[in-house]
Amino acid sequence: MDTQQISLGPHTRVDLDRQGIWQGDQFLALSARAYQILRCLIRHPNHVLPESHLLQAGWPGELRTASDLFTRIYHLRQDLGPDPHHPQFLVTRRAAGYLLDVDPACVATWPPGLSSASA
């Protein structure tokens, strides 16, 4: 069965149907909250999203703190690349939020309407 996948780079793909990440031929399932945060970032590639926006995506209707988000972002960074302290795709913009840093050529291959950049 084929699944819908999008490329973030040469060796990293997000599997939208299985809600996980492929690093080469290794699949990593994401928690529901981590996946929702990543999907929110995918909808707005290369744009800084404020913490409040990502908190709402990961915990809709719940009161959470920036610390909760920081922990999820750290774990997503571990899943997206070899060194979460030097993130490859998930970038912090101090006092502004987070962004998914993706080559526009990769975004151009995503299905229409998946992100604000491809709409």
C-alpha cells in the first residue's frame, strides 16, 4: 500500500498517512501531539510560527506552557536529524517562534494545498 509522503530533504520524508518520519529506510512513528505540531509547521514551511500557534496545534483547547512545546520540539528534532542541538529542519527564532526550514524545491513537490506555500 502506497502512502502519501513529502520530502524535507534527500534522506528525510514525512509519511502523512502513517504519521511518522522516514530517515532513509528507517521509519519513526510520531506521537499524536508531535505529529500535529509537525503538520502545523508543514502547512507553513519557511515561516516562523509563534509558540502560541504551535501550542494550539499540539494541545487544542488545553492550557499548556512553552516548556511543554520545547520538549516536543526537542524530540521532533531528534527524529528529524542526528543532532537536536544543531537542528537540520526545525529552527528556533528566539522571541519569535519556530520554523520548518525546507528547501523551496522540496516544497514545490508537495501535493497542492498541503501548505500555504503550495496553495
